[in-house]
Amino acid sequence: MKRREPTGPEDPMYGASSSSTSPHVGDSDCRAKKPKGNDHEVFLSFRGEDTRKGFTDHLYNSLASAGIYVFRDDNELRVGEKIGPELLCSITQSKISIPIISENYASSRWCLRELAQMLKCKRSSGQIVLPIFYKVKPCQLRRLTGSLGDAINAHIENLDETVVKEWEEALEEVSSLKGWVSDNVDNGHEGTLVKIVVRKVASELKRLFRLIVPNQLVGIDDRVEEVMSLIDPKSNDTRIVGIYGMGGIGKTTLAKVLYNKLSGDFECLSFVANIREISWRKGIESLQKQLIYDILRSPHDVSTVDEGIGVIKCRFTSKKVLILLDDVDDKTHLNALVGDGSWFKAGSIVIITTRNKSILDEAGVGYMYQLNELSLKQSLILFSRHAFRKDSPEIDYQVNSRDVVSTTGGLPLALEVIGSFLCGKTKKVWKDTSNKLKKVPEKKVQETLRISYEALDLEVQQIFLDIACVFIGSSKQNPTYMWDSCDFFPESGIEVLCVMSLIKIDKDGKLMMHDQLRDFGREIVRLENQKEPQGRSRLWIHEEAIDVLESNKGTSKIEALRLDKCGYRRSYTGELFRELTSLRFLQVNAANLVGDFLNLLPQLRWLQWEECPSDFAAANFHPKKLVVLDLSWSGISEDWGGWGPVKMATELKVLNLSNCRSLRRTPDLSTFKSLEILSFEGCWHLEEIHPSIGDIKTLVSLNVRCCKRLKELPAGVGRMEKLRELLLDHTDIQEIPISRGCLTKLETLSASSCRRLAQLLESVGSLVSLTLLDVSGTRIEELPKSIGSMKELRTLDASNCASLAHIPSSIGHLSSLQCLLLWGCPSLREIPDSIGNLTSLAELHLARTAIAELPESIGNLQKLRILDICRSRVTELPGAIGMLAELQELRASGCKNLKGLPSEIGELVSLNKLSLDKSGITGLPESISKLSCVQNLSVRYCQKLREISELPSGITALRITCLSTSLPHLSQLTLLKKLTLCDCPWLEYLPKLPVGLSMLSIARCGKLKAVTDLSNLKHLSELYLEECYELTEVTGLESLQSLYNLRVRECPNISGLDGVESCDSACST
């Protein structure tokens, strides 16, 4: 029986979750580093006169005290009739929005605009919206009664009908979301509600950060099950579980899978990674700070380890925590972070990974799991995936494969690296490698890795060592410029390292490396000179680097020097760099460079100088070979004294000026003849870019995102021949300068949320290489006819354009288009027949448009996977829809004019998800039972739906609102896991339910008398009963051994809940 430990007042969430949302491609991001930038985690929207000095102020301060970054809209950003870029950015960038809907909320146009924008973000990017219904009922929003209705009527008299209609729909939509009704929580005690909301927000923020684990893991399930038996989530005691085993065996991966599996039952979570590495570089205190912040959501200054222990012991006793401590290599780590487990509330779980079992023994860890090597069968599968790209060896390589696998000791990392190394190699190489491996002592994984390393060319080895020492977690783009300048041939080198599984590049283009490979690379550098760091090529440990520099012991052997921020505002004179004649990488964040630098740093290619001072004090600083310069987060202005020296770097490829908040205009940029990457992102006060930018013929990427005061680009930008990326999101730009026949290399043009952008010039058609065009959230009224010339365009995003009324027929010429987003365009009434010519189209999003009819030609979209017409005016679906053989999702929720579905719907052989909530359908066609692939069917709040015919047998999730007195037979739906019945006013009894059900939710079924005989639902874990006023009986609870969450609300006639005690569920009534 699964137990959920109570953590305070129960969380009485109102209503059901919302219907499916539309994905948004190319969504811009205004976020900056925390805590320097304006990155808010939560946006609060409220009516000041109702709640500003009371509930909202209490909630805001409680969230802030919990360490949560909150934006409270308190009128300071409200200017004019539209949401300005700063306020828009604050809503868009927030992870969670909380509208506090009170009696006078709807009387404020600003509140309604904010609410509409929150719901747009929910649909476009999955933002979490948690409404609080403060002294109002959700039904008032649906029916628009009382003061809410009066407010909307007042707006109708003064505003455009379509605007008010959008607000009405926003109020209706938010009423169906899960939230809190203030009067229903602890008899209206606001303090309790605040605590519940803070806890929920903290929990949701944690859930957004699930740990990333590889796909298609081999042999993981059995291991997870074995460790789970030790953890025993049902237990009331605190469990500290140690996972031990040699490096490269998969301890961290196993621990991450366990963490993700358990995290849903905890609100206080912390994953402390790379403890061995971080404690060495930054001290145990930095680890304590992270743990304290993760659990308390509040930063604490910790100057000593004992002070950190005191905070943890004192503040964590009431917290039920899930903590993962990764790569512990000293008992002092455990003593400083978790002690013996008595510091935490009962039910807490601590997972530790270590290579050294004796650490667990010394700490008295009671539950230990030794992670052993993979079996021969599992090893062969993993090896084959990398050597042959399938689960088994080629027939004529079976013997060779077994020979190699038998020498790797079942170590996943070794199998992956050696398998990748041998992929495509001759049998002679296989035999030689097997012989080398047989000479390696068993389980000496680093010696196994050396075989792959030594097979690399010298230049690729240098790239590997650079990554291991200074570039893990960095974007691959900028280091590539440095390596290219050093003649390391990075394009082929990075490809070789990836193919050989020595590095990985994540979805964001960042360079990643297994810690065992990192340690291996760093050990190679350490062995260059074991006793004297100045004799090594790379210094990445701050203490060693600063000792060498400040003791003036630098040598020509040093190529990379990284000084962390613990040297904050130190000054380094030119004399200290005199002997560093080979230095090509220098990181000196937040430091001063002073004195004479004449003829110094002749090989410097990379200078990372974040937060450099506004006063430039380095004389004769002329790093002529510099290719990457990072001055982000600095206080420099256009008058900064360092511009002259910087302009002498004629080979400069990357100039990063992001978040330089004092920069109002740029200097003359014409001397940067080689520049390729230029970023001003987040320079809030930048108003002018010097026209000389047009002279940079080499520029590949220009980023001015979130330069909120920038109104125009120099005309020369439109004539750049090599520009591939132009990012203009969240600026005040009114026109994109595109000269006909220029920008022919441009691949990405993103101008999302440029609220002053009213048109795209016809010259946009000359962008023949464009693959992404994002003009979402702009004021454009039509797309230009020339758009059909963009033969390479894959994504076109014109969503959320309130004025967009016309799509030209030339759009049918976009033969490469895969994703077309037009949702949120209320002025758009039709799409051209030529859309049927988009043979590559996979996603078509038309939600919240005025489109009433889909053309028959839509049946020609043979690759279409998602069709979204939610809340559009579509009256019927064409019969040709049955020709969409690849269609997986059909979203038609909120289509109130849609009366039914064509019988051809049964021909959608790939359809997986069908959403019809709040549509006007009166019934479902019999052919719907033929949809063998449908797993998710939702027909809630369909006011005209009288009866439901036979349902597809493969459904796993079913949500129904029906006006009938009975439901269709459900017991034959053997795969059904989740059933939601809501607003079925005439339903008196439930049919027999399928035995595999895990979640049952029944809400607002006013005539329902009884929920009987639940005893056969052995897998039911969640049961929700809400607002069923005639419900008197619920039986069979005592047999529900899997039930852990039972919520009964506003069911006043239930006489009792027999069996609740034996279920041991988290119950609120």
C-alpha cells in the first residue's frame, strides 16, 4: 500500500485539468541568469482594490520568503491600452502564473488582458496557471453572473466585440482549471490558503526540473525494482540508501531514474551533483548552500561547515525531503549534508552514490546496494547499439563482439566507448583492440578509455582535453572558433569525439562528458607535471591557478587558465602574465586587469571577462589573435575605455555583450571585419545600433532579443550576405529591413512579440534559405504573397497575431513546411485551398481563429500528425479528413459551432488523441469505435451531447460530460486507466467499471446516488468525488489496497466512508 505522508493542510484543488494545448515552435525567451536578470518564476495578477493590501500582499511575501522569484503586477508597467514589452516579458518568462480572481477582477481591462496572456502562454509553452477564486465561485465565471457579468457588459459598450469575447472565453477557460476557492479552504482562513499555495508552487517548480537520463537504458528496470525494495516509500522512517560501485558502472544514471520516480511524492527535493568535483573546487560550504536553497527556497550565507550543519539541523526537521547526493568520496560530505538522517522529517529519503563502500560503512548507512556489472547478454546489447546501431552484432562479427565484450567487465561506459570506437572498423582493428583490452587489468576503466583516446589525432586530443578541463556544459559554438583558430579542425574533431562516445552534445548544443571521462582527461593533464601545476597545459582549479599567477610562476606551458569568481574584484597586473606566452584561454570574471600589457598574451584566443569594470585600466592591451570575447553582465557603456583595444582584435569572431544594462548605443563596429556572432540580448536600455554594423560582411548571427527600447535596425542589416540568424524577439522594432536579393543565407528570423511590427515587406520572399519564420504576437495584418518563394521554410509561426486576416494562396508553394502555427488569430476567417499542397506539413494549428470551414484539400496532407482547431468557428469537418492516414491528434475543444463528426473519422487509423471538450456535438458517430489506436478521448462540457455510442477498445484515458441518465458499457475497456465524469446532471448510477482503473474522478453529477462496489478496482490509486449533492453511498473502499489519494468535497449526504482507515489514504472531506 502506497502511503503519502501528510505535510500540512490538505490541498483542495478545484475542478479538472484543462484540455490539451498547442505546442509553440520557436518561442522566444526573455530569461536571463538568476538572480541578476528579471527571471521571475511566478507572475501574480490581481485587482488592487480587492486584495493588494491583504491577501495578495500576504501571498507575495510568503512566496518571496520561500525563495521563489515573484513578479507582482502593481501598476508600474501599465501604460496605454496594450500590454507593454516589459509586462509581456514578465508574463511570458514566468513558469507559473497565479490570477487572483476577485469580485472586481473583471472590471479591470488590465487584469483581463493579463489573464488572456497567461492562458496564451499556457497553450503555447505549457506555462502552469493556478487560479485563486477569491471570495467568488468558479461557476460565476462560467455563467458571468453578479459583478463579473456586470463588468463584462460594461466593457461591451466601450470596446471591440472580439476583444471582449476573448476575455469572456478566458474567464470561462480559467474556471475549469485546477485552483483554489478561498471560501472552501479551512472555512475561509486565508493563512491556510497561502501556505497551501506556496507549497503547491514550490512543488510545481521542482517538478519542472526532472533529471535527464539516457533513452533505451539496458538492464535498468530490475535494478530500479531492487533499490525501491530498500527505499520502501511506504515506510515512515527516514531512509538513507547508498548505491556503490566502480566508476562508469551507471550509479548516477540509476540514482537519477530513482529520483525521477520518487519526486512526485515530495515537495522538498534536492539533487546535489558532482560532490567530489565541487567540494574540491569550491568547498563543502557551497554544497551546503545549494542544499539549503533547494529545500528552503531561500538563500543562506554559510561561511563555515559547522554553520551550514546548524542551519540544516535546525531548519530541515519539519521537512520531508528527497535528496540525491551524487559522487560522494569522503565521509565529511555526509556529515556536513545529511548527518545520520535524524535532521529530517519522518518519511524522508536520501540517496547516495559513491565509488567507495567504506564511506557508507563509516557513516553507518543502513541500506546499501552494490551496482554490479551488466550480464554478458546485457553487455552485448549495449555494445551492439554503439558498434552496429542495433541490439545484436552482425553475423560475421558475433565471435569478435563476444571477445571484446568479455574484456570490458560489463562496464556500461567502457562498452559504449569501445563499441563506438570499433563501429565501422576492419576486423584487424577489432582483433588488435581485443588483444590490447586483454592486457588491461580487470575493471581498470581508465586504461580501457585510453585505447580510444590514443587512437585520436593530436588535434582531437587537444579538443578532448579542453572540454574535460574547461568546456563541460558550454555551447559548442564558441569553443569551435577558438579551436579553428588553433588549427585543431573542430568540425571533424567534434564529430569524431561524438561518434566515439567520448563526448555528447545535448539538445541545447552544449558539450557534455561522463565524469569518468572528465577525470580521465584531467588526469592526463595532471600527469604532465605531477608536482608543479605551472608545468601543466591547463589550470582549471582556482587555488592552483591563482597561486601560479599571483606567485608569478607562470610558464609557456600553460594554455588555459580559469579564475573563478571567488577572486571577486581582484586586480591582476600585466607583469603576472609575462611568461604566459602560450595562453590561449583566459577566464577572469569580475576582475580588474591593470598595468602595462605591451606584447603580452600573444596567443590569446578566448577572453571571458564577465562583469568587467566600467573603468578600463589595462594599458597597451592588444590581444590581436582574440577570436572570442565575452563581456556579458558588465557595466560598460558606449564610452567605455576598452573599446579601442578591443577593436584591434581584427580576428574577433564572437562578441558577447548580453545583459550590459548600461549600454544605450553601440560604438562604431566597422573595424570588426571578421565578426560572426554578435549578441546584445537583454541590453534593456539599448536604443541605437551604429550604422557601421552593415559593414560587417562576415556576420552570421545577430541577437537583440529583449532590447526593449530598440525601435529600429540600421538599413545595412538587411544587406548582410552571410547572416544566418536574426533574433529580434521582444523589441520595439517596427520594420525589418530586408533588401531584395540580400539575406539569402538567412535561416532563422525570429520577431516574436514585437508589438510594433505591423507588416512584413514583400522583399521577405528573397529569404530563400529561411527555415524558421516567427512573427507571433505582432501586429501584422497579412502575410506577403512573396512568402511562397521560401522553398526551405519548415516552421511558420504567425500565432497570436490579433490583426492577421489574410493568408495568401502562395503559401501552398512551401513544399518543405512542416509546422504552421496560426492559433490565436481572431481576425483570420479562412485558409486557402492551396494549403492542400503542403505535402510535408506535420502540424497545423488553427485554434482560436474565426475560421468556419476547412477546405476539402486538407485531405491531401498525408504527413499531417496534429490538427488543432480548438475554439475556432468550424461548423463541420470535411469528409476528406478520413484521408489523413498519419493524423495522431485531433483537437476540437471549444468548437461550439461544431455539431458532429463525419463518419469518415473512423478511417483515421493512426489517431491517438481526440479532444472535443466544450464543443457543440450532439453525438459521436458509430464509426468512432473503429479507432483502434485512440488512447485519449475527452468530451467534457458538451452541453448538447445526449448519448455516447460504443467507444474504441484501446482507450486508456476517458473524460466525459453527458446529458444521458446512463453511460455506455465501460467494463469492456480493459485498457482504461483514467476516467473523469463531470457535469453529468442526470446520471444516477455508474456502469460496471473496468478492473484496471487507476484514477476515478466524479464531479458535479447532481443526481448520482451511489458509487458502489469499488472492491474489484485493485489498481485504483486516486478517487475524487466533488459536488455530488445527492450521493449517499460509497462502498468497497476497504478493498482498495492501492488507494493513496481520496478527496471528497461538497458531498453533504455521504453518511460515512467505510474503509478509509484501512486504505490509509490522504483524505480531505
